[in-house]
Amino acid sequence: MTTKPTAISKASTVDKSSRPLLTVVLAAGKGTRMKSDIPKVMHHVAGRSLLGHVLALAAEAGTEATAVVVGPDMPTVRAELAMRAPSASVFEQTLQRGTADALLATRACLAAHAGDVLVVFADTPLITADTVRRLVAALDQGAEVAVLGFHAKDPTGYGRLVTDGLLTDGVANLVAIREHKDATPTERQIDFCNSGVMAFRTPDLLSVLDEIGTNNASAEFYLTDAIAIMRKQGRRAVAVAGLEEEMLGVNTRAHLAMAESLFQRRARAYAMAEGATLVDPDTVWFAYDTVVGRDVLIEPNVFFGPGVTVADRAVIHANSHLTGSVLEAGAEIGPFARLRPGTRIGAGAKIGNFVEVKNAHFESGAKASHLAYIGDARVGAKANIGAGTIFCNYDGFFKHKTDVGAGAFIGSNSSLVAPLRIGDGAFVASGSVITKNVEANSLALARAVQESRPGWAAKFRALMASRKNKR
Ligand code: UD1
Ligand code: CA
């Protein structure tokens, strides 16, 4: 099944083709229709940039080398590349003169490469590695170029694949690609569209690209013109059909929302297929890398940011928000829990409503059931954090750690001022402000001592009532 998400799936096995594969990712376009101050490919789907999705695709599809074409003044794109694909070569396309011009920005790399070349646009985040492998495999049947196509419900804006003959096993002879703007009314009736992914087994690819001109409606160098040029030279070009749900190209904010929605549909289906219960799947939002185990229960309105792993049998109650956290087997959180990066909730540990946890390890069976902030801490096994407890981890300049021993009991509404150690089995009286370490098995009491005045209330009421009567 090709709908398997790259997201919450385990990485699928790499099946390298016999020839070295160079993947070129085109990411230089400004994406003006996004009306954004950030480059289009840095917009996110499921917590990862569009570019990040495509880089992961290249790696999963078994590429030997990756080259990325960026525009000038795109520091955020370069930073993303440094983080997600440090071994990729980066090329700059000075003026955005079209997709063929972008590919030519990698001229030195193409000239040095003896093998297949895969071209992928950085604005198509949903394509799967299985689909790309199927495309590259089509070259083994004697085609010099294979283009990944799809049948679009609404083909507006996409390049149309002009084929001769019928699709056989999802493959057709390709004659030309006609861009939407340049297509005749008859060509616009074609619903078979170009996804943008092309695989070349073309030793003289550079000379083909050099023949591409700008005689079209956009006055751009269209990479898609390579097909007609190669066909004229008697070379074989094919189109390989894939699923529309993978092929969406993001040109607008509406497309971005569609890509998110398609991604989520896939991720929800995958989580359920792997044995998780989603009470209301449409209200659970996964990140690209969320890992969910078996017999996990996820109630409605749960949001996963990047970096969350949920082990078997964990329970996430409604309206919880998790990022960068691990839930061990049988852990339970929420409703209304917030887990921030660096959090680990041990087996059978429990985080209740309106509890925020950041960079803290709850060992097995530890609990914070209501209304608390726990930051930069270890909470030992079976310790109990009472309602209203605040771990005061920040002094305005530095963050400090709190260590709560196993079986300790922190009374409600206490402030634990870090750096601090609370020994195993210690008690902290509720309402305490604890600034000094607490010995194991001792009681720490740090609040005003209670005074009692018998009969005071009755006297006070009588006095006040007589004053009021005199007015
Ligand atoms: C392109 C294809 C179209 C296809 C569609 C699929 C061409 C001419 N058209 O159209 O056939 O159906 O994608 O989504 O190839 N880019 C550069 N430099 C440039 C121009 C673009 O790097 O000078 C990059 C963009 O960042 C983007 C990709 O190439 O990632 C595609 O460019 P875009 O302008 O989005 O092309 P479409 O009009 O969507
Ligand atoms: Ca596009």
C-alpha cells in the first residue's frame, strides 16, 4: 500500500537501484502566491518543512547523493539543509527563471555524475518512497526518462501529460508535457498531470537541458520541455501513474492546508492500522515523526508536535498537547495535559489535568494529578506531586534542576525553588516554599505557623454589626 506515511511509520527498507542515484531537489522558487515573508519550502506540514519532507523522501528512496537548488538570500533554507541533510551539496539559482534553469544550477554536479538522476520539487511533501522507487524502476524497461503522473480531480495549474497509447500496468508512452498556461482547450481536458518528479537515465542530460528555451506563456525555462525534445530525438519517455493523494504541489496557503489534511488522514489511518484506538480520528493531529504503539488510547483533540513516542497501552485523555516527549508503557496523561520537550513519563506514571511538564523524567508510578508545573526535574518512582505545586526552575537568568526522590510526597500548593534535592520518602508540607535540600524520610515545613484565637470571629461580628447600626 503506497499510502503508508513517511511520518509515523518506521523507515521503510532502502532498495538501492543498481546504478548510483543522484537526487536533485528544486527549492529556489519564491512561491509568491503564498504571500509570505518566508520561502515557500520552509512552510510546514505536520511539524516539518516542505523541504524537510522531500529530503526525507530522497534519503528513503535510496539516493547516493543529494543536490539542492536554493535561491539567493535564503538563510533559513540553508539552515534547514545543514540540519536535515548536512551531506547534500547546495547550489544557488541566482534568478528564478524556471525549473530547467534551476536544474542547470547543478551543472557541475550533473557533469560529474554517472548514473540516474531524480528530480523532485521541494513543494510536493506527500510523495512516498515506494512511489519513487517504482518510477526509477520504470527506467529499467528502456525509457530514458520517466515522469511521475497522476489523475487529478481538478487538474488546474498542473502540467498535462500528453501520452500516445493507453496506460499498461500504470505506464504510458509520454509525448510531451504541456503547462496549464500554454495548453490548448483540448489539452486542458487531459486530467493526467505532472507531479514534478522525473527520473532520467540520460547520459547527455546537460545537452538536453541546454536546448530548452523560454518560448512559452511564462517566458520561463520549463524542465517539462525536456520530454518533447527527447522524443524528437527518438528517445523513449514514459509516464508512470501514481495516486493523486500523494502528488499535491503546494503553491498557495489553501494547498498547504490540503497537504496537512491529506498527511493527517494518512497518519491517522496508519496509527489505527498499527493498533491504536483513536476515539475521534479527525481531531488527533500527528507530527511527521510521531510513533504510536499498540493498544494506545487517544481521546479527542490531541495534538502531537515533533519528537513524540507513545509506547504500548499508554492513554492520552482529551485536549492534551505533546512535543518532544516519551510516554512509556501504560503511562497516562490528561485530560488537558501539556508535555514539552525533554519529558519522559515512565511506565504507569500519571500526569493529570492542567499539568505542564518540561524536560522532566517521571519515573514509574510517579504522579502529578492536578494543576502543576514541573520543569527541569527528576521525579522518583511513586513520588506524588500535589495540586498547585510549582517547580521554580528559573531565576531570570539560569535554569536549575530539582530532584525529587522515590516515594516523596509534595503537599499541595508548594513551591520548590531549584536547585533542590528532596530525599526519598520525604514529606513537604502543603503550602511550603522550599529553598533548602530536604533529607530522606523527613518532613519539611516552610510556611507561616498557624495561630488560633478562640471566639475571635463571634466578637468581630458583634463589633462590626454595632458599628453598622450606628450609621
Ligand atoms: C510545476 C511543473 C508542472 C507540474 C507541477 C507539479 C514546470 C514548468 N512545471 O509547476 O508541470 O504539474 O510543478 O507540482 O516544471 N523552482 C526553482 N526555480 C525556479 C522555479 C521553480 O527552484 O526558477 C522550484 C520551486 O521552488 C518548486 C518547484 O521548482 O519547488 C516547482 O516550481 P513551481 O513554480 O511551484 O511550479 P508549478 O507551477 O507548480
Ligand atoms: Ca508547485
